Amino acid sequence: MPVSIAVETPLQDDVRALVTKLNAHLLPLSPLEFQFKMTVEQMADSDTTLFVARDESGAAVGMGALKVHSAELGEVKRMFTDPEVRGKRIGSALLDAIVGLARERSLKVLMLETGTGEGMAEAHRLYTRSGFAERGPFLDYPDSEWSAFFELPLDAGPPA
């Protein structure tokens, strides 16, 4: 299935629908206090760039964002692929776009927080396949059994 990936505003109905699906997926996986969600309004801030994957009909089927915290640190946020199209490497393409933008902006490291457990196994595989390594908490995320943290150093060039 061919998809296109582009930077778009999150303030669109079909992106809001993806966020709703993502939030519904996450809801049963961990307590609310350990779910660090961004709203579409927060994703529209100037420090965040949202990539949207669209299928050949133009339907939004995935998303992922880069939030820049400093001149050195970027964070992957709101990664999601619609369950109906999983397994088609859309998540990999979105993550590649995020990593590419982080490199263009000369960030030194890209980090992310994600959930744990069976419901997050596919996400963990995606991140490790893409060169991310597990690490401890960063920024103000609490250390808990509900969170897994990953990082990708960007100053060494693209992974082999």
C-alpha cells in the first residue's frame, strides 16, 4: 500500500480521529497518570512538527511528531499507525521522517517515552530496529513500571 508522509497541521478532523484512536488504544494499558499524551492543540505549538501518513485515497492512516526541547534534545511523540494498516512499515516510515528532521535540525539526541507490556511490544520492536536503545527516564518523566524510555544519538550519523 503506497503512502505519502508529509508535515501537516494536527488541527484537522482526520488527525483528531487518529489521536482519538491512539488514546483509546492506550487507555487500558496503564494508569492515566502514566500516560503522557499531547493534545492536537499542544502538537500545533511551534516546538512540535507533526508528520501524517496518508494512503492512496488521502485518508490519514498514521502519525508521529518531533517535539524539540532544546538545541540538542528532540523527543518522539504521538506515534501511531491505524490498526487496519499495521504491518505495512508505515510506522518505520514515520519514524524515519522524524529522525531525518531531527538530523536536519542538528539535534544531538532523540528520546522517547512509551508504555510497557504486551500492548506496546510492536512499538518497542520498531524503536530498537530503528537504532534506539533503552535508557532511564529523562526530562520530568517519572521512573515507573508503566514507562519504557529509549534514545538515539544523532551525532554519529545514520545507522548502518
